[in-house]
Amino acid sequence: MARPIKETPELYGKDAERFEKLISQPKPVSKEERERARKAYEMMKSISNFQW
């Protein structure tokens, strides 16, 4: 049986400011990395067999 998910801690002060800055300015992803992720997605999509 799975463990219950704990509550997410709240951030205050400098930690909150740093976190907000990090998520508002994401690092750019190279074309090579984007293509690698797309190929991995397409491969997983081709072998999955979900019945909805």
C-alpha cells in the first residue's frame, strides 16, 4: 500500500523570493535536447497500448 502524500511546505522570505525567481525565468532548452525529448516521447507513445 502506498504512503500518504505529505503536505507541501510553504516558503517564506528569501527562499520564497529565490523560488519565484527560478520559476519565472526558466533556462532555455537547446534544439538537441528538445529533439531528444520528442524522440523519447514518440518511442514511448508507439509502444504504449492504453485502453480508455
